[in-house]
Amino acid sequence: GRAGSIISLLDQCRTPQGKRLLRLWIRQPLTDRRRLEERLDLVEALYQDVALRDSLHNLHLRHFPDFYKLTRKLQRGRGSLQDSFRIYLGVTAVQVLLNTIETYEGTHRDLFKSSISDPLVQVAAQLHNLVALVESTVDLERVNQHEYVINSKVDETLGELRSDLNECKDKIECHYQEVKSDVGTECGKCLKLDHTSLLGHFVRVTKKESSAIQDNPKFRILEARKEGVRFTTDTLQGLSKEYSTLQEQYSSLQTSIVEEVLTIVSGYQAPLIILNDVIAQLDVLTSFAVTSVTAPIPYCKPKLLDKEEKTLILESARHPCLELQSGVSFIPNDVTFRPDQQMFIILTGPNMGGKSTYIR
């Protein structure tokens, strides 16, 4: 939100869904006293429990992705295996979050359980098969290298193609070592095995050492560039074509299986949206607690009355945004509206005297 606004003051959220929910709550405030008091009690629980509040705010909440946007992306057919893996990471973080929440032993434990813990337990159970799906299909070892591919053990044909690719790659590397041996020790140090989508596999040598290959009938020059001369052999060209064919078949089968996985993951949209909503709610409540604790003078919990009483009593009220401004010494004000005392105030004073601030 804009600097100096109520949204910017209250927005200590760690997730995109939390930030969206905060704006929604400000634009559409609750009017039901029971629901308001429940929300205040949850904030009070986080306000009082320093360890729980800090753990949620600084550690756990930041691990949850925007499930709503990811599921929408999958529904529209624009998702990727990486998106599914991000969903998987978020779902697996639920149990760690639950373990932390269960450490709370305060007054509002039952409310915290019914509002946050129970929905999380239920949705985690519904998403158990999603976790199993990702763990059994995604190659988790290659994820560490930021590669998101299907595990070759998932499909027999895919496994065979992966094995053939590795074998062909080893043959190319072996032939490259033979080429280095043919050109001699000194020139061999200047060689490099390379690959492009247009030329396939080839060997590159610096221009300075290119004379060692120009008169050798085993080598065929592909092109000469500033950085060096690119050349190949009949054997390398054959192996490169074989590798390209295998790679194309492997990628095609990978794509087919990925599409199946994404279709299945997108079918979990309903529980993922529920999870998204619970995380957003917890994020905003934590944000309120953090804002209350870190204010120049910590905020207090209001006592709510039925609207039929037509009563508003504020003691030492301060403007939350103004008191954060440097060089501003804010004077607290009392406000009382009661049917038996006063129901309106006539406010007068000079320009820039603080009338608008008092009203706000």
C-alpha cells in the first residue's frame, strides 16, 4: 500500500495471499460481534505468545507459495512441473507448521484449533496423494540442480531411452578423447567438445592451433569463427545424430507424462484453495499481532459492545500512522459517545490545528 496509509502500516504479511486478504478485510470489515471477537482473540493469542508469533512470521509463513495463482495456472494449461513441485513443497510444509502451532497452550487454544489447526489437518489428509504423486514421478535428485523432469523409473520406455542417451553420451566422450589423441598433446589441450541445436556435437579448436586439423582427412571443418574453428568426424557426426534422435524421443515422452501429472495435480484445486485461505488468514492475523507489538506504544485489545448500546469510548486514542512519522509528537485524545452523555461533538479550531486528525 501507499506509504503512510493504514494498509502499509498493517501489512507485515509474508505471503501474496495474505496481502490480498488484508486488503479485502480492510475494504469489507466485519460487522458481526461474535466473529470480530474471535478474530481479536486469535490476534491476542499471537500477541501474547512471542515464540509462536516470531516462528510463524520469520520462519514458517514465507515457505508457502501462492496456491491460488499456481492452481489457476495449471487449470489454464500454462503450468509446469516446477509449479507442481512448488505446490508439493508448500503442502509438505503444512505438517511442520502444525507442529509449531500445537506448541500453543494459551487461553485461546480451542479457538486456534478450530479456526486454524483442524482445517490444516483436514486439507493435509486430502492432499496426501498429491505428495505421493510428486515424490514418485519427479526426479528429486535433479531438482537440486534446478532441473524439473520426470524420474526415468516411472516409465519403462522412458528408462530405456534415458539409458540409451547415457550410453550414447559416453560414446561421444570416448570418441572425443580419441580425437584429442589424434591431434597430438599440445593441440589436444586447446580442444573442446561442444554442442548446438543446429550443428549437433562438434569439436572446437583455437585458430592458433587449427593447422593441426586442416590437413588431416579424418576431420571435416564445419565453420571458422573468431573464437576458433569447429570441426567434426564421420563417427562423431553419426553419434550426434543418434543422440539427437534419442533426445527427441525422450523429450516427447517426458512431455506426455508431464501433461498427465499436471492434469492430476490440477484436480486438487479445491483442497489447495482451502489451504490457501487458511494460510492467508493465519498470515494476516500474525501481521496484526506483529504490528501491535512493534508499535511505538503497543496496541491494546478493544472491548466490543452490542450496537444497540450506541456507545463508543476511546481513551488516549492515537492516530496509528501519524505516530510513526519522525518529528511528530502526537497528543492522545479521549472520545466518548453515550446516549446518556453526548452523541455528537462540535469540533472547531484554526486551519492545521488537528481537526481532521482528531476525526480520523
